[in-house]
Amino acid sequence: MGANLLPFNAAARLQARAQQKNMSPLAQLDRLLESIIQELTLRIVVPRLSEFDSVWDTANSICDRYQIKSISSSR
């Protein structure tokens, strides 16, 4: 998982590991899951953000056309 880390990410992980020594196993798991989600977001979602915006706009226009109420507030 850490093979393609940028230098600032590697430094942040080293600091996090030093802090994890005093953490409970549940807190360590929570931090690990948060890190995994953040990394997935950066690698998958961010490069495709313009595609997401296009899909979002299309979905909104379909909802408007069929007068479907939005389930969330507008972005």
C-alpha cells in the first residue's frame, strides 16, 4: 500500500506510527480505516471529479425534467 507514497505522505505516516504506540487497538483500527478511505478518495475520486460533476448535472436535469424532488441540497 505504501509503495507509491509522496514524501510528505511518508513523513505523515511516520508521525502517525509514532503516535499510535499510545493508542488503543480500536483507535488504531479507526485511524487505519480513515487513512485507507482518504487514500482511495485521492486516487479514485479526485482524478474523476469533472466526470462526477457531469453525472451530477445530468441527474439534476433528469430530476428537473420529471419534477422529482432532490433528496439532497444542491452542490
